[in-house]
Amino acid sequence: MDDAPAAKGERRPDWTAIRSEYESRQFLPAMICKRHGITPAQLRYRREQEDWPLLRARRPRRTELVTQMLRVLAAQIQELEKATDMPIEKRAKLLAEHARTMDRLIERGAAKRNVEPPTRKDMTDLRAKLVKRLDQFKAR
């Protein structure tokens, strides 16, 4: 992806720094081009070739990220429930680890003052299901 070799005395653009500035939205694209001595076309080409996010794309909200992570966690728990070849102690340990992760996610979702996490009821239900499943495995 490197551009043509730089002429004598000319520096190559530091694309890692450029991408970092672009993605962190520290500077407008025009200022990034000016700071690094590149053209807007070069910046646009690199952005398109390496799939950089668009500046006008909205950053996900913290609650959206927490909700998405909770879905991933629920899917992992379902996969763990299907793993019957794993010893019960190992499954219980993994479920406990998932529950701790769930607690951390709930805390992150409630980081704003006086705001309940959007999934508190879902997490209570999920925790109750985990306890019930663990009791069923222990009863075997």
C-alpha cells in the first residue's frame, strides 16, 4: 500500500499517525493533509483502501455497546450449556466468569448518575437461569 518512493529529501507520510489522527477526530481532514503534507485525494484513497471509518459515521453509544456485549455473553452461555463433554467444574467456573463479566457490563451501562442500565431485568433473568442450570448439572 505504500505510495511511490519518495523523492530525494522528501519524507514519506506516516500513515499510522495520519490514521490515528483521522479516527480520533483530532483534526479535520484538511488540517491532517496540511500537517502531513498529503493531498485530500491521497487521504481519501488510503481511507477507502484500508476501510477507515467515515467521519460522519456516528460513534456507538456506551449503552449500545453494553447491550451488544450482553448479547455476545448470552450466546457464549448458550454455547457453554451445549458443551456436555466438559467437566461440570469447568463449566461452573466459566459460568461464574461470565457472570462477573456481566456485572462489569452492567456497571459500565450504569456509569451515568441516576441511570439504570437498560438491561437490568434481562440480567436478573439470565442470572436466575444460570443458577437453575447449575443446580440441574449438580443434580446429575
